[in-house]
Amino acid sequence: MNEALPIGNGRMAGLILGGTLNEQIIFDEGSLWTGDKNVSGDYRTMGSYQKFGEVNINLPGHDLAVDYRRDLDLSSATAHVSYRLGTTTYTREYFASHPAQVLVAHLTASRPAAYTGSIELQDSHNEKTSISGHRVTFSGALSNGISYEAQMQVIVDGGQVSTTGDTLTFSHCNSITLILGTGTSYVMDYARNYHGDLPHARVTQQVDRASAESYSQLKHDHVADYRSLFDRVHLDLGATSADRLALPTDARKILAENGGDPQLEQLLYQYGRYLMIACTRPGGLPSNLQGTWNDSNNPPWDSDYHTDLNIEMDYWPVEVANLSECALPLFDLVDSQIPSWRTATQADPEYKLASGERPTVGFDMRASFNITGGMGWLWIKTTDAWIMQSYWEHYAFTGDKEFLRTRAYPLLKETCEFWDQELKPTSDGKLVVPNGWSPEHGPTEDGTSFNQELVWDLFTNYIAASNALDVDPAYRARIASLRDKLLTPKIGHWGQLQEWVEDKDDPNDHHRHTSNLIGVYPGHEFTSQGTPAMMQAAKVSMLHRGSIGDVAEWSFAWRGALFARMHDGDNAHLQVTHFFAERNSCVNLFGLLGDVSPPVMQIDGNFGITAAISEMLVQSHNDDIELLPALPTAWPTGSVEGLRARGGFIIDESWKNGALTSVTIRSTTGTRCAVRYKNRSATFTLTPGQIVRLTGSLGPTGVLSSL
Ligand code: FUC
């Protein structure tokens, strides 16, 4: 899987291995999970994400292929394999269609009757495959009662097809098209115990419909759908030298660790957006530790939803990189799990109130969760507040009041009410989260910076939400007064932003998590403008944490975003290039956790890098927008179009010789807009749909037009 080409339609995923004699397509679907509602914390009972199956295409004699090439075209979300045998060129094209809800493979050749071989469809849980006509099928059920089914239609042009057992044999065909559909009985619904209808009728209909379409129509619809999302952002970070460009991606990746390949950095940015469109679309499940790609029934960390960094990082770029609707699966899954989390939290001694009573509202989360209400590992306090940040950000960027009113606000309020009950007063009248833990670094009795900053963020977002909806003024005032009493992280004896209430940070500690800096990014408690002393302390902490030692692929992404918020473009850029190192990313540019043995693929770093690069180019704190806040010297000239800013704006920028040359700001829902570039600033009042164009010195070019 570390070399395969990944495709996906937000629900189904494919890994194209690209063999010549044997082509293998591993396929998955986000809802194929073992496990149940167990919340005991024993991760072994939580179940794990499962591999669905494989398609194997056997092409005798094709091991003699020459001029072999494979690629993944991010502009059309299609993967390709091509090679030559004698004078015949063989070409395969693969995509995962969101509109048709199927995976498609299309095998063509430069001469007629060139394809002779066989195809098998394999269940990764060993159920028998059956063949009826040109339809290959398997179905089964996991021990938790989740039923699954896969169907593959084999469409040939010319030649003959025959069946022997579970193998479909083809000879002298001009071309072959495979239409693969999958489904499970899982539903994201606590009230139904997560079990819905059997998938048979749905999968049959999807495969029937797609098989009745021409290949070119299927591809056309897929590309149009994909581009409606992908084409919203264009990025140009400058040109790579021709000799580097001539190399394949795996060779460029090795060199790019030392910089000098802006087009590969640009590709890494867009790859994060590609992977997001491929693994999290409305109606499906959110991205797990491996996105939706999985080649094992026993994947690392169960390929679950980790709450102390990973699931949150997966969604860091979603709003700024203009893929807002891709966040909806996160909200759908969290909403469907909350009834289980609420019961578990309120019953657990960990959350007993000082009075000895149980909390009566709210929920918190253990370090990981599954898709059926189960949780594993330790409680990680305030991860409820962290998840709520995504709900708030969805509104902050889109201005979607209906979402805020019906989905975000009730949960933000409930989470405030939970911490309102749980916070403990210290002897000097401050409020702290008791018995906290700074992921994954260590505990303290009263007040980790991680916990305090997340509660500050929650309270601040709640205040803004209740203001935006003009509701609950009395509770808003109470939360504002609680926020004023929260213990604020301190600056320690070597100038660092302390991780714990005790001044005990080790300046030589290179731990992979940067939990104490969550108020810098992804939070907003500390900013260069608003709290320069805290920002300076955060930078001291960062510089000591370094880029060595116990550092995972996602650490670089987080460090990149942190340095960007500190306006340190060169250090942020260094983190981006570290991602290319052999221990941090796979040949196919999937993130790789090189700090575990053996190293394992993990997707969060991919999304985190896209978020970090976005933060280098545009930052927004409510309606205050910073243009090119952390431009590194490695990208002297370039442009970006289509990044989103909080407050409801879309930003385009161009720069030359390290300086901003032009800016376009479009209001989607925003009105008051304050922009800053270095020591210049400008403020506008726009109406939704209006565009303002500015020069690099932020002077208007005189154009205020409508979208
Ligand atoms: C957290 C991280 C690890 C890994 C795991 C899945 O525990 O600290 O590095 O990413 O999640």
C-alpha cells in the first residue's frame, strides 16, 4: 500500500498496485468494521477497520512488459498504468466515481483482440465468490452482524468469456471494463444500533446503472464532479528545474528533502486536497487513521479514529483549502456517537464532580473511537472541546447560520455546560481542568496547557456563536466570566510556554506532540498581534522541540502550521520539506510513521501539511485576514487562488521577489473585512457577492464589482 496509487469516491477506496503479470486492486469501504459499543477503554474490544477485498487480473506473458509507467493524475482523479509488449501498447485507466458510486477500471490496447487472461474477485474474510453471467459477487457478515457485499460487472468488447469455478476467463478481447460496487448494512444511527438494510439491492442497482452507461460518460461525470471541488484552489509556488522535473516522483521526493522542488511541494499540497475529496464526502464516514485505504484486517492502531491529534488534524485543511462540504462526514459520525459517549462519560469515575455527584450533561472522549459507539484507551480530557472546534470553524468560514443553529450551537453549549460543571477552582481562584494529561507527554494534577487552551477556545467560540445567533445572553455572560477565570499557561524559566502548571519542561525534550501550543494552532488564544509575549514563548518551545528525535510524520505538519502562525516562513518550510524524508512519507507520498517499528502508513500528516501550507499563505482570525504571513524565501514568486478565510471570504494573492503584488477578496457571506500585510492594513465593508481588488500595498485598484 505504500507504493500503490490511491483512488476513492468518499465512501469506497481503491489501491492500484499496477502489476503487469498480475494486477491487484485492493478495495475498501469506510463502514466495514468489526467491534461494537464497548466503551470500557480496552482497545482490544473496540474492533478495527477491515479490508474489503481484492480484484486480481492475471495477464499471462505481460511480465515481459517494457516502457512501463504508472501515474496518478490529480487534475482528473484518474490513475494509469501503461507499457508495451512487442508493438502493442497496453493502457489501463482507473477512477472512483462519486456520482455513480462505483470503482471503474478500463483496460485498452493499441491493437484489437490483445487481452487474454483471467479475473478473480476475493473477499478478505474468505467468503466464496460466485459468478453469474458477467457478474462476479461475494457477500458475508462480520461477527458484529454488519453484512457486506461486493459485485463486479466485467464488460468486454470482442473476444470470449468463460467461467471456471470462481475465475472468469477472457480471451482475445479488444478492451475490458470492470465496474465494482460495494455496500454494507452499517448506518450512522445510534437509535438503530448502527444496523440498517442489507446492501444487496443498493449494490445491485449501483452496478446495474453504471454498467448501462458508456465508459466515456462514466468518466465524464466523474471528472466533472471531482473538478467541481478540486479546481477551487490553484497554487503556484514557482518552477522546479527541468532536470528534476524529468525524474519520477519517487526520485524527486528523495532530493526534495533538501528543498529545491517547489512544484513537488505544490503537488504535496494538492495531494492533501485530492486525498480529502477521495476519502471524505457527504453521506460517507470521515477519514480514519489511513483515510479509507487499508490492506489489512489487523491494521495499525485498528485504523481507528484517534482523538488526541489525528482525527482533528485530518480536518485542519478542510475549510481553508475550500473543501468545506468534506467536513460533513466528521459531524455526522460524531453526532451519531455522542449518545454513547455521553452515557459512558457521565458514568465514569474519572468525571465525578467535586461534590461526589455525576455530571448531568456532556461527554468527553477516550483516545480512540470506532463507528458503533465504542471507545478505546485512556480518557483524553477536553477532546470534546477539540472536536467542537471543527463545528465552530465550519460556521466561521461558511457563515452557514442554519448549521450553526441546528447542529453546532446545541453541542457547543452542552460542551460548555460540561466543563462548567467539571472545572475546579484553585486556591487562588483560578479554574482548571482537574487531573489532566498533555497528549501524549504526561499528566499533571491541575492544569495542563493543552486542557486550559482547549477550554478557552471552546468558551470563546461559544460566546461568538451565541452572539451570532443572538441567543442565551445570560449563559453567554456566565461563560465569559468563567473564561476570565481560567488558569492561563505560564512562561517558564527558560522562556518556554509551559506544558504543565509546574515549570518542569525539559529544554532537550523532542517529543512528537506539541500539545502545549494548541492555543497557537489550531486554536487562537495566542496570536502575534494580540499576545506577542506568549507567542515568543511558544517559539522558544518550538525551537527547542526541534525536528529530530521522537518526531512523527504528522509532527512536521503541526510544526509547520505553528511556525506559520509565528510568521516564521523559513522554519515552516523546513517542516514541509522534512515530510519528504524516507522515514516520514511513502513512495506514493502517503504519510509514514517512521518512529514505530515497522513504519506504518498514516494519513494525518498529508492533511496537516496542506493545512500548514495554507497557513503560510493566508491566516484569518475571525474577520482579521493576514496576507502572506509566512512566505518562505524558497517561494519568491508565485500565486494562490481560492483559499477561504474566516468571516466568509475567498482570497487570491500573487507575489514577486518575496513581496505581495496583488490581492483579490471575494465575499461569500462576509461583510466587514480587515486585511493586513506586514505593517500595512486596510478595512472594507462588502456585501455578499462583492469583490475587491488590491495592489501589493493594499491600495484598491478602484474595482469593487459583483461576483
Ligand atoms: C497518537 C500519536 C502516534 C500515532 C497514533 C495513531 O497516539 O501519538 O504517533 O499517530 O496516535
